[in-house]
Amino acid sequence: MFVGRKKELKYLEDNYKKQGNQLIVLYGHKGVGKTALMSRFVQGKPAAYYDAKPLGAEEQLYMWNHEMGYGISTEELSFDTIFGKMYDEGMEILEEEAVRLQMVKEPSQLEELRQMKHILMIDEFQYIVKFSEKFMMDLLRFIKEQDRRCMVVLCSSSISFVENGLVPQIGTLAMGISSFFKVQPLNFIDCVHFFEEFTTEECMKTYNILGGYPAYWDQFTTKMSIEGNIEHMMLYSDVFLREEGERVVAAELREVNVYCTILYCLSHGMNKLNELHQHTGYSRAKISVYLKNLMERELVEKVFSFDNASSANAKKGIYRIVGSYLDFYYRFVFGRTSKLNILGPKKFYEQYIRKDIPAFYERQFQKICREYMEILNQQKALPIRAGLIGEWIGKEGTIDLVLQDEDGTNILCFCRWQDERFSMEAYEKCLNTAASAKLNADYVYLFSKGGFDQKLTAMAEKMNNLALVDINTL
């Protein structure tokens, strides 16, 4: 099912309608939905597609020609002839489809089709650029010199290469790129639309586990409970998600053993450089280099406490795994595959996941609450117009979200994923944390899965700066 992506489709359509030819670099994590986005965008347009392989230049050309059935002779095989075949192929496919659907009934209608701008899509293009100096040069010449109307979209799952390696690799040829567009993970609202038969809580659990990656969502089914999905779609040995966590790391990084060690530590709460050093024995300098590589690939982030200089009680900065699925994999599966193989999925879930997964949900729940508050902020539905959004990470407590306007007025948010009701005592602890952070609790938003006790509910009814958000009522 295709959901969301209105902004992305508008961006592509706007570029398609521009005068002249375009060369767009479209990139984002594998599984984020780039191919599905392009498939939706090219509907009704002449388009051709090639998925590049990690091969040398000559072998790439051979594979491209052979896989797509272009029939170019060895003597004539080049990027120029390949691009020409792609261009012609897109129109042939569209004409055949138009005839099949009886969209074309007169010669003039067929001619209108032929005047449309052609779309050439090359997926994982970094495999070509890395091993061929001629690819970009020939592509730019094809776009500029040929009397053809086209839009070329180069797709990549390698964020680090596009953002840090592409321009150094191709030099001044980068001037020929029309634009870069990064495809971000989908939002929780999109997850709700995708899993229409799930309850709000089930959608939240799914989003907390899988994040915003539609390729992962496709693995879950509404015909099972969340627990059943975890067992059957994540823990069985022959399913896609069982070892995806290691594949994500191995796809771009070499010393996989070191990176997996660091991710395992981060998933188990060892979030500071010194903690990683003490556990692994690696030098701090070595860990810093590996963390930098993980951050360049957006697998790990460094989180600084909101207005860090305001309080000695704030942590200096901690490292976290970015993706929910990756965090789940290294938290529950990676270090226990022997037990999983012995016990089987059901017993393994009962013994090693059921008890600890509520705490994992709470750790991820903050992302959903942030999305909720950002939407309200955009709609001007909050008591302030926030310009800064972050979190405060203290040594003895955390403020899950801090929103602040230009006058320094704050909204402090506390997110709790637990079956027990959010109590008055818990609220008072939140205020103590705010005092420790030296942040004024001008407005407070409390998010709860278990609802709120009567004292807190009664007090909120009398106060205009305390909002209670029960996720079951969303």
C-alpha cells in the first residue's frame, strides 16, 4: 500500500514540469520507499528503470545491456548507447500501456504522448560512479547535447556517499546536477493510514518497533497481534527482518564486528564515550572514529541536552541509535541468537522480550509525541509559537520534549508508556526535573498510555497551563 509522500510527489512533479532537462539525485535509507515513490510518480509517463550492481564499469555495461535486453553489440556498447535505449524503452512501454488501456484512439493522441518528457531512473547509481569516470560525463552530455526532453533521476541508498563522497568523486561535473532530494522516513500518521485495521495503540507499537520504513511495514500483517508479528515476522530464521539489522551495517561498512559491538552497547544504554570505552576496551579515539562513520550514515546520532549550559545537572551529550528497528534488533535479538535458535520464537519472546518491551516502547514513544507537538506547532494550535524543539537529558531525570519560543517561554513534555495511570506524584517528579534543568514549566504536556489519575485530572481542569494527552483518545 502506498501512503503519504504528498510533499515528495509535488517536488518531483514541479521539477518534471520545468522547462529543459533535469538531473536529480534522490536518496535515503534502504527501505524508506524511494522505489515506491518513483513508481507512483512515473505513472502515465514514459519511464525506464535500471537497478545498478556493485560491478566494474565494463561488467556494469554488459549486465545493463543483458538484463534489460537492449541487444547492443559489444562494439557499440557504451553509456551513450545505453542511455539512448533507455530513452526509447520508456516511450515504448507507455505506448503499449496506452493502447492496452484504450487511452489512444487517434494518431494525434499518440503524438501527444511522444511529446512528453521521458524519465530515466538509475537506482543505486553510486555503484557506477565509484567505478567509472565516464558515467557522469556521458550522462551530462546526453542530457545537454541530445535533442530529447528528459528527466534523469539518480537514486541511492548510500546517504554518506551522496552527502560526503559524490562531489569529491565527480568534481566539477557536480555543477550539472539540478537538485538533491532526501527521502525521509514516513511519519506515525502515515503508519496509521497504512495499518487501518490496527488500533491506535497497535499502530504505536508497530511504529515504535519498525520506525518509518514502509519496506519494514510490509512485513507486518493486521491479521496477527503485535506479539504475533514479532514472533512470526521478526524471529523466524527465514524471514526478512530476522537479520536485517546486520545487513544494514554490512551494506556500507567494513569492520562489521566493531560496528555491531558499538550498536549493541548503545541499545543497552551505554550511551557515553567513556561507557563504550570501558565495556569494549577500544580506545576512545577509535570509538570516536567509528561513531563518526555511523553518524555519517545516520545510523547513530549524538543528542545534546536542550540549553546544555544552563545546568550542571545536564549530561554533556549521549549517543543513540537512530532507527527504531535497528535499536530493537540490537536490543533484543543480536546478542541472543543462540537462545533464539534453541528456544524458538514463541518461547524466546516470552522469556527475553515480553518483560522488557514496554521500556523499549517508552524510549521510542517520544518520537511520536514529538511529531504530535510539531504538527500542533505548525497549525498554531499551541499556546506558544515554538522556534526551538529539543529534549533535556539530566543525570537523574529527563524532559522528553522542550519547546521554546523567541521570548523564552517553554512547553515541557513528559511521555510515559505504562499501564499504570499517570499520577500526581509522577507529575511532581516532572516538575522537580524541570527545576533541576532550570527550565520554567510555563506549560506542561503529559502523554500517557495508561491514562491519568483523578487528582491529576481534576487539577488539570482548573489549570490552563497543564494539558493531559491520553493516547487512547487520539
